Amino acid sequence: MTKFWSDNAFEFYKQACDHGNYPEIPFGDHLRALISTDDVVADIGCGFGITSLYFAKLCRKVLAIDQDAAALKVLAHTMKEQQVGNIEIIQSTWPKVDCEDWDIAIGIYHNNFANDTEKINQLIAKTRRGGLISTQGTLERESFHLAVSKKLGLPPKHSPSCSNGCYVKGRLEQAGLKVSCSMIPHDFDQPVKDRNQAILFIMDQLRLDEEHYLSIAESLDEYIKEESGTLLVPIRRYNCVLIFNK
């Protein structure tokens, strides 16, 4: 099974979530309007479970679904630390899940969540009421990714400018669901304690070897900023957010 997260990913990801109050920003209003206190919520592609822990405060039960055993182990540890008892961890590769149905389905930054007939049919079959899907929108992510790759002469590692949001919307509407679509920008800046950690974060994101350290250091000022005394690696995402209801 392909390993999605790097060894340092959780530390960086948690710092960025805390700094940006994620997922309250940018999805909080949408999620509170969608989720009721008695709901079962499926967090499909939950990763480390930052979103699952957030949903657990809004609903009766969360089904945290992901294929990555290491990420789910982190979630289990966090649940124990925070004494969270209403999350069920399910290690499975979507759409092959064997669990109870749910009221609300959430897929955030899971670009393969509903990109073919099998996945859409499973989503509709197991969802009782509605959900939220967030994918990369029509605008390219603004970050260091393309600039660093170009500088180092490497194949660009970037998110596509659109991840089938219109296709998914059309398929859900074809099945008789009501679907709304909006574009939501999201600043997901990475806080770092110093320039060295900024370089290590960039290398981690692009899966670069130590040989590239000095090259990134030479042009680091192009990829960082300081805000209220905090050093940041700025990243802006443009999200296509689909809200669907049966």
C-alpha cells in the first residue's frame, strides 16, 4: 500500500491546523449548517483525524475512514489523550467499506472521493441525508511548490487546477440530489520556528533529499514571510466546495 504521509507530516500538519484554526476556517459555517447533534458523520479520507476530532464535537458519532494505518494510529493516540469516545476508526480503502450507514458524508481534500461511478454509487447508497465534498478548485494553489521544482529542475509537483468538482456535481444531480457549489479560498500557512525548519518543511513537502538543502536556502526569502512575529511558509488553496442533500 502506498504511503501517503511523510514521517514528519503530522507535526507540520498539526502546527498549520492550529495556526489557521482549521477546519473551522474555512469550513465551519458550512459544517454546522449541515451536521446535527444526533448525526452519524463519515469522515472519508480522514488522515490524521484533525477533521474527525472537530466533527466529534458536533455530532453523535464519527466514522473515521482511511487506508493509512500509520495516520489512523496517530488519531487513536490523540483520541486517548483527549478522551474522545465517539469516533470509530475504520481502516479501509474507499469505496470498499464495511460499516454502518451514515447521515452525513464529508470528504475534504480527498480528490479521489467521488471521481468514478463506483464511488458515487457507494456514496449515495450509504448516505442518508447529505454531505460536503471539498476538492481543488479551478485556480492553482499558490505556494512554493512550482517555484522550487522549477528552480531545481525537477518535474513540478502540484495540485491540479481542478479535481473533477463539476463532474461530481453533475453526477450527483443526475442521481436526483440537490447540489450547491462555491469557491472558497483558504490560507493554510505553515508556521515554522526558524529558517532551517522552513527549509526542512519545503523539502518534506516535495520529498527532496539533503542534496537540495543549500539550493532552497539560497532563495528561501522568496518562499517565506513573517506575520505578527511568526515565520510562515505561505500556502493558499482554492477549494471547490460541494454541498449535497437528498
